[in-house]
Amino acid sequence: MPAQRRDIPRDALRLSLLACLITSVACGDGPDLRQQIIAHMDSAKSSIEVAVYEIQSTEIADALVRAARKGVQVRVLVDGIRSTSATSQESQLENERIPLRRLTAQGENLLHDKFILFDGSLAATPSYDRSIRGLREAAGSEPSFTRDKEEVQALKSKFENLWRIAGESSDP
């Protein structure tokens, strides 16, 4: 139990940074982690799974469309409780027939996790330091990404479970 309590502030910082990366708001004037995410989207070969609150970045949406058009399986999971209608970027993805589900289940199933999986072997798990200085210092080191097989597999399992739940909640 104490470990879970200790993770709450860390997770809150992770969520804040990924929200910054996925929205249209710039994350600082130095090298931008959003550009690293886009580069990984552009180099993905087989799959991209995105779990975020919402997508408001045209750059991110365009990168997901490019990936889908070259045959990469793209799936997007967004919050459906507080963000009840699609952003224009989410509509763009839906118009491209990219699977997008809104998680509307209550309680434990509320979308708290924010992460992106690339080809089942790399995960964007944002840096704990979301300051502009921290973003500049992070350039080149990819501190917001992991190839740790156990962590990537745990996130993949979490995504699949949330994807299933979101599908069940959208069925008539």
C-alpha cells in the first residue's frame, strides 16, 4: 500500500506531461518531447496504441494518420466521462477510420493512465520533470520512453483491458 501512495504524485506529473505533449500547447521553447513522440509514430512498423485524456494536437493526429495510411495498426483510447465530445483532431482520426474508443466506465475504470505504445516494444511514459528546464535537459536522452519488456507488457495488458471495457460500454 505505501508504494501506491508514493506513486500518486509521480503519476500526476506523468499525466501532466503527456497531456502537454498531446494537446496543442507547446511544452517549452527547447527541444520538444512531442517531436520525439511524432518521430516514433512516423517510424512505427506494426502498431501504435494511444491512451490519453483527449487529442488536441494536429501534429499528433497527422502523425497517427500517416502511420495508419502506411499500414500501421493504430488504436486510440480517450476519456469519455469528462471529455464527452470528439475534438476536431479526434474527428479527423475517426474520418480516417482509425479505431477510437471513449472510456465511459465509472469507478476503477476511469481513464487515469496516459501512455503510448509503439510496436509493442517501446512505451512513452512521460518524464517526472515537466518543467521547461527538465524538457530541455531531456533532449536526446529519451527519459520519457522505456523499452523495459515487463513495463511495456504491463502497459499493453492495461491497454487491452481498457480497450475491451470501452468497447463494452459503447455497445447498444
